[in-house]
Amino acid sequence: MATVLAIETSCDETAVAIVKNRHILSSVVSSQIAIHQQYGGVVPEVASRQHVEIVNQAIDQCLTESGLDWSEIDGIAGTCTPGLVGALLVGLTAAKTLSIVHDKPFIGVHHLEGHIYASYLSDPDLEPPFLCLLVSGGHTSLIYVKDCGRYEVLGQTRDDAAGEAFDKVARLLKLGYPGGPIIDRLAAEGDPKAFALPEGQISRPEGGFHPYDSSFSGLKTAVLRLTQRLEATGEPLPIADLAASFQATVVRALTKRAIACARDYGLNTIAVGGGVAANRGLREQLQAAAAPYNIKVMFPPMKFCTDNAAMIGCAASEHLDRGHISDLAIAAQSRLPLSEVMSLYRV
Ligand code: KG4
Ligand code: ZN
């Protein structure tokens, strides 16, 4: 089974890991959150520069911690899509360079396939098919995982991602960045029924609503309007009730869609991934809703939910075992449909 060194720089984490099949030999994650906090969100140019600053030392540290030398590494992987192009370029260029210098195969990895593989890291015995609910700052997707490289996106957000909605609502409530953990904490002290907020639905041309697609931008606007109305009264804002009501609406939307999708497709495992998988409301509600249908819900530990290179290495190791190797000419791309993952390999 292939041992792979993987580099992930698609957004605001500089990460390097060495993975053998579904097991981590070493993993380094350097988060830039503290740097971007002062701007209230990720600034792409600042992210790229920070990756340049630390990627080499992260590679050295990872190799040292693994106790391996280059002769024991079978392949070099780098996230090539989706993400901020300038940020992706840093890790991708480092990975390609190492592959040339050490004469190892290069494996380009789709970031979302990496998030799916995070579930294999937390449960190496997990096998497809299963449903992945991927909820991060950039994505909200329901993915039918059929096999390595074979994915069908059954549902997604039509506008803001779930994490993005948490971040935007936290910003309008002046709570800080990233918003998810702050709202999660406040929601525990508030009443989720204090305010009725609209759960976004996507209409279908033939009538009715799309069962698995979601929309969070209307909800964010509703929180803005409600906040403006409450502020006009001159009373202090009921922040905890607002946070709890907002969070409950997002959780209800995600839970309903994930359960419907798993049942409709006969899938008895839902693996959740991405930063929003840390949300306590989501963890409780999804488990409770799945239990009556005997659907198993997996929430990997936080270190595998948020961006890391171990998940990229885990995906790359399986691709390499199957002979899926990338051309050095593949570019950093801001997006690529998950259904086109296999276009990254020369097979
Ligand atoms: O997966 P991730 O680390 O990065 C992306 O690839 O986007 O996810 C970050 C997102 C942020 O939007 C953050 O607010 C959200 O995950 N998040 C949470 C929680 N912890 C992080 N959202 C809700 N509840 C949380 N406890
Ligand atoms: Zn991510």
C-alpha cells in the first residue's frame, strides 16, 4: 500500500501529511485564522503569501516527525481544485517540484474528495456506498460515494454554504470570525424557538421543491432584517436567542435533506465532514433523526473535519494503489465538479 506525502493549501490552512493507506504517519496543520481574523474573513492574497512563508518548513517538519526518508515515500500529492487559485498554486507547485526532484509519481487531489476520505481516516473499515454530508465554509453537498473517484452530487446549496451562513450571520451580529463556533456556543444558551426564520427552499420548474438542494442566503437576509427591527426598539439584542433560532433553522434544513436523501437512495451510513460537522446542534439532531431509520451517522473528530493534508494523502494513497497518476501539467483550478475527479488522472 502506497505511502504518500500530501500538501494542502487550498484556503487558509497550510498542511502537510504523510499517509499510508488509511493511516496517518505524521500530520502538520498550520492555521492562518489568527491572521485573517483582523479582516473578518479570508483575504486570498494574504493566504497565498502565508503559504509561501511556511510550506517548506511544514514539509520538513512532517518528514522529520514521520521518521521516514524520501526513499520510503511512494508518491507526492497536492490539492489542485477547488479553492483559491493563488493559494492552491503554492502547495501544488511544491508537490510537483518534490515529485520531479525525488522522481516520484505525482497525484493531484480534488479537495472535496479529500473531505470524503477524512471519514476513512476516522474509520478505516468504512466502505462505500455511503452518503457524505459535506458542510464547510465553502461547500454544502450531499454526495453519493460509490467508489474511489466515483461520486454523484445529489444535492447542494444554490447560494451560500452552511459555514458561510454562520460566518455572515456572526459578522452582522458583530460576533467575530469564524462565526460557527461562536454561534454554536451562544446557541446553547438561547431559545431555538424564539424567532421563526425561513428555511430556504429551491423550487423545481415542474412544481414543488428540490428535496436535497438548499439555500441559506434568504435566511441570512431574514436575520439581518430581524436584527434591524430589534435594534430599532432600542433594547439590547437577544443575541443568544437569535443565534439559537438561526442555528436551529440551518440544522433542520441539513438534517431533513440528509435523511431524505439517505432513505431515498437506500444508504444506511451518513458520513459528515467539513467544519460545520463540529456543530453541536447538527450532531444531536442528525443522530436523533437517523436513529429510527437505522441509519448510522459518523462525525469524524474535528481535526479530520476541518482542512488538513491527511485527508488529501488518504485519497491520494488509494488513487496511487489503483495506478491513478496525474500529469505534471494539471493546473490549479478554482472549481471542478466532483463527478469529474477522474479527469485528474492519466488512466
Ligand atoms: O471545513 P472548514 O475548516 O474550511 C473550509 O473548507 O471551508 O470549515 C470552516 C467553516 C467556517 O465557516 C466555520 O464557521 C464553520 O466551519 N464552523 C462551524 C463550527 N466550527 C466551525 N459552524 C458551525 N458550528 C461550529 N461549531
Ligand atoms: Zn475544506
